[in-house]
Amino acid sequence: MKGYAGKLLRVNLSNGKVSKEEISDSMKRDFMGGRGFAIKLLWDEVKRVDPLSEKNKIIFSTGPLSGQLLPSSGKMVIASKSPLTGGYGDGNIGTMASVYLKKAGYDVVVVEGKSERPCYLSIEDENVKIVDASDLWGKNTFEAQDILEKKHGRNSGILLIGPSGENLIRISTVMSQKGRAGGRPGMGAVMGSKKLKALVIKGTGNVSNFDDNKLRELGKKGYEEIKGKESYDFWMRQGTMQAFDWCNENACLPTYNFKEGVFEFSKEMDGHVLEKLNIGRKGCPMCSMQCGHIIKDSSGQGAELDYENVGMLGPNIGLGSLPQVALLNRLADEWGLDTISLGSCIGFLMEASEKGLIKEKVRWGDFETAQKLVTEIGRGEGLAKIVAGGVRGASETIGKGSHRWAMHVKGLEISAYNCHACPGMALSFGTSPIGASHKDAWIIAWEISTDRFSYGKEKVEKLIEFQRLRGGFFESATVCRLPWVEVGFGLDRYPEYLEAITGSRMTWEDLYEMGDRIYALIRAYWKREIPQFGRKWDYPPDRWFEEPHSGGKMKGVKVDREKYEQMLSWYYELRGWDQNGIPLKETLDRLGLKDVSKEIMGQVG
Ligand code: SF4
């Protein structure tokens, strides 16, 4: 099939073996790329292993749209069995590594085994080497990026971890280009466990597409369409930070560890403040709507911001200064810590301190202490040891009912939307296939603009449609969803792109079915890896059901548990899963996953 480099590169760090394998047409047709390839490989090859052992594998996977001359296509997916959740984990990242990987002749890299000494992987077309990285070990991601760029040239795609990944901190992510991050559920710790500091990728070839002229024409039109959109100018001024004001107005800003939805200092740090402080922009390759906004942080250095990190390192920990949030964010990027999980962990410690559950004083909005905590969490030292395994692990350590306000689903910290008054978004977090990520179904804007307080079946149907699009198609194609989400770029362009790239015309029905196959396989993976996995994994924390907002326009509102149960039951029914959330045999068979149904049949509850 056209549009793919056609090869999987496999590197075993235990024995140094490097091999190249053909990717079959059926794999491309049934799983497309990105997340689809990742779950298929993990299902086939990574079975009931300790995520931080040498038996786990880490997958770097592109899709047919990755790196093409198309809007916002410079993405790849990084996936592994997650050390944070124990189930399937992945994240997408915008990086030149995605573009160069395909140019080097590979769609996917699978790294397995474990090196004895720190190393990095150098991929230059046919030349693949495991290189000693003793001099890089311990360096932060900015320093290591500079060293590797100096050595390999700026025309390299670099993926790397910081000291937190080396220290096996389970909320560590993978970084690229000093600000791009991906792999929230501990992908950085998986690299650290393999003593793999980085991948440096260079490529000089070109992927052969079905109709390059057509693709060029479509790509040019796509960029023009995005620029002509009404909301484009506002997006360029505020990017994802336009959500800050909106969330505050709609009482869904994560505030004081998700207790409240409105922050008293919001006007001092919203998108308009960002506009005034902005000194530049950064983003992913191939993107004409770059969303990383740079301001001077409180130490005077440039630091990048977007909504998620401002929400979680600002209101969620009671901090109302954008330059101070920017400094925390920069530190997190240097250490290689996921900013969403980090904000949740700091918020958890602040609340634990307020409730007298820990002896240390960690006050809301205390910038100095928060700064110290970032470093301690990166090192896994001191008070921060409690949260080294995320807030789920912290609540297990502290006990005393703290699980009720440990803000996670399946072990992954909730991203920056408080859902006391958004039941559809609560269900979205509850059913996301990696834990509480907004990536799969950001239904909140639709929900608030329609019937916000409905728990109706139509909301569940919409949620599944969003998951099929966002978590199925965009994550597997692999291309950024934000042109569609944020400026209304036409969804119909994507089947046209796929046709010009691969030569096959796929309808949205075909693409949705592929998304369903990927979701069912991910679900089966959770069940196989965690035999007791089932319905109770699909709930947000008790806080949203039990503690209504104490103020703001949603004062007194919380999620209705009984009605949530009904929505969850409809969700399973619509997906063709049983009421314990496990795909039925007939569903797996229909999706071409017969062997999978055989393997988990004995476990179906
Ligand atoms: S919109 Fe943002 S996340 Fe998406 S490709 Fe562009 S810079 Fe990257």
C-alpha cells in the first residue's frame, strides 16, 4: 500500500540486535498506523509483563498522514504498557522525529530489552546504531537536546527523556524540541527503565504516495482553508488558552484540586493576559496554527504555555501568576515530567496538607514550595516520594479516604476540565482508553453549548462519535485534530488525503469501524493485563459525585451517580461490550478480532 515507508525497525537493547520487518497490508488496512499499530503490536508481543522490566516494549509509530505536506501532520504516537496505570498507555507528540522517521524508511520503531549502560538510538536511513549516552545521563531535556543537535546537526528529529524518566518517576513523559511532549502515562519512565536516553532520527528519502500532484494540491488548499477560517486570527493570538476564560465562565476550570470550577485570580492569567505577555510562538512541524505561546517566566527566561499546563499548574494549585506558572512549566519540561499529572500531584499534596494528612506545610498558591516540589518529584525525593507513582499511588500511601479526591481515572491524572457540571465530559474521562485524558473525546464544548445537564442517550452517542474520530482516526492517521476542533477545518478533507496517499477510498463508516476495532482491542488489552479490570475502572473520582461546588454559578452542582450509571450502561451497550465493560465475543468477531475473543473469553466477567 502506498503512503507508508513499509518497514518496522526493531531494536533490542539487551543484545544489540537490529532488524527490519515488512509491515503487512492487512496491518495497514485494519489498524492504519499510530495508535492502531501500537495496540496491535502490544497485544501480540507484550503480555502480562512488569512495565518497567526489560520485557516491556516501547513503540514509536507514525501513520499514513504523518510528515506529509498537509496541515498539522508532524505527529507520531508513543505507546507502551504503562507503568502509571498498568494498562495500555500512549500519547501523541509533534516532532521532526516523525517526519524524519518516514524519510529514513520506517513507519514504526519498536525498542525492546534493556541496555546495561545509558544509550541512545541513532537512526540515519539504513544506518542504525546504539550509542553510548553516559555523558547525557542526568542532563535535562534542554541540555541534552542541545548536545545531540550539536553532534548530529539541527536537521535531526530528537525524542528524549529528562532526569525524571531516568529516575523511573511514573508521571514522566517523552520530550522533543524543548517544549513538545507526548506519552503522559509514563512513557518517559519506560525509556528510563531501558536506559534509553534518546532517539536521534535523520532521513533523506521520500515516501512514495499514490498521487503526489493531487496531494500537493490538496495540501495547499488545506493550508489556505485554515487561514481563511473566521476563528483563525483569535486562535493565533491565544491558541488553546482561549479555553481558560471560557472554562472559568462555565465553571469548569480545575481549581484547588478540582474542588471548584471558578478561580478568583482568573483575570490575571487568562488568554488576554497571555496575548500581552507573548514574545513568540512554537509548535509542531507542518503546522500553520502553532499553539505553543512563549512568555518570559518569572526568572526572565522564555517558557512555553498552553491551556492544559496553565490550568493544572495555575488554578489547580491556587497559583494566579502566568510568569510563575510558566517557570513551573519550563522546569517540568526540563525534568521531563508530564505537566497535567504534575499539577494534579502538587494539588493533591496541597490538599493533603490542608487536611492535616501530611506533616509538611504545602499551602495553596505557594510558588516557592511548588517550585521545590517539581525538582523533588523529578528526583523522587523527600515529600515528593509520595506522588512518584501519581495521585492514585499517593492516595494508597496516605489512605484516610484520600482516594475520594485523588483526581484520576485508571491511574492517569485528569486533565484540565472540572466536570461537576459536565456529566458527558465526566463519562469521557471515565471511558478514555488510557485513563483520564481529554484527547479521546473532548465533548465538553459541545455539551455546554447544547443540553449541559442532560444524561440522555444522545450524549453517549455523541461521545462515541467523538472517540471514533479523535481517538480512532486522528491518533492512527496520525495527524493533529486541532485544525478540525479549533478552527472548523473540514473533516471531509481527510478521506481525500488518504485516497491521494494510499490510493484507497475510505468512507467515514470504514474509518469508524477501524476506530471501534482499536478501542475494542485496547479494552481487551486492559482485561488481559489486569484480570480484575472491569466496570469500576470507568468512574471519575468520588469528589465529582459527592462534593458539589461551594460557589460560582454552578454552586451546589455535582454529578448524579445513578444517572452516570445509566449513561455508562448505554455506553457499553452501544459499543457492543458487556455490562462489565468487556467487548462481547460477537463484537470482537465482527471487528475481525476472533483470536482476541478466544484469549479473553475465560476472563469475561
Ligand atoms: S495545532 Fe498545536 S498541537 Fe496541533 S500540530 Fe499545531 S502546534 Fe502541534
